[in-house]
Amino acid sequence: MILIASATQIHARLGEVLFMSATSSLESSIIRILAESLRRFCRSVELCDGYLRGYYGLKMVGSVNLIIFAQDFT
């Protein structure tokens, strides 16, 4: 319990760092890093329903995921 951070800001910041690293990483690891970033943003929103930074992160990661998955299906 002590090792898991419960602050919304920490989860949102980790989501941002992971999102930025996914945009500059190799093709094979982008989906895995984006999934972890999405999980962190979801956790920040779960901890505080009105945390706009978490919702904006969900929007950013979600839009990139949609673009990647649309390219995979075409």
C-alpha cells in the first residue's frame, strides 16, 4: 500500500511522461507504453472525478490510440 501513490498529480505526471516517451520510441513498444499511459490517466481520474489534467490526458492518449488502430485495420 505504501508503494502505490495515491496522488492524482503523480499519476497524471507519469501518464504524461509515458505519453511523451511513446511518441519518441520504436514502433514495437508504442502500444504497450500508450496502454500504461492510459492506465495512469484513468487512475488519476478515478482518484479525483474533477481532475481536468487527467481527462485531457485521456483525450490525448485516446486520439493517438485511435489513429494507430485505424492504420492497423487499413
